[in-house]
Amino acid sequence: MPFIVPQDVEELVVNQVASGRYRSGDEVLRSAMQALAQVDEDLVAIQDAVKEWHEGDDGIPLDDAFKKIRESRPQGRRELAS
């Protein structure tokens, strides 16, 4: 699927490949689209949780929520400092 990439986006892609983190522009774009899909999925989950809370769901304690998030993260992803 051919498409025109704006100059600023092209520079971002080229810089990512030049950094050595990615082998090609395709790999950069694939990674970016996967990250965008994950953000969209996370946003829907947050919106659903807020809706359930407004409808009276007590939810779970924050410590339990963080534990569940940490357990669901793939190994090797950078963890935030505690």
C-alpha cells in the first residue's frame, strides 16, 4: 500500500534506523503501529473501568492493580523506577 510520508515523519523514521535500534523503515513503522494499537487498547480499558466505577463497581485496591499490571508485562520491557 503506497502512501506519501510527510518529511518530518520520514526524518523520524530515518533517525530511528540510523540509531541502530531498527533494521529498516518498515520495522520502525510496524513498531509504531503496534504501539499505537496498544495505546488505543489501553485507553478503551481505562474508559471501561471508569464507566464501571461510575456504575458502582468498587474496583480493586491500587496495590493489587499495580501488581496485576506488572505481572501482565512481557519480560524484557523496561520497568519504571519505584
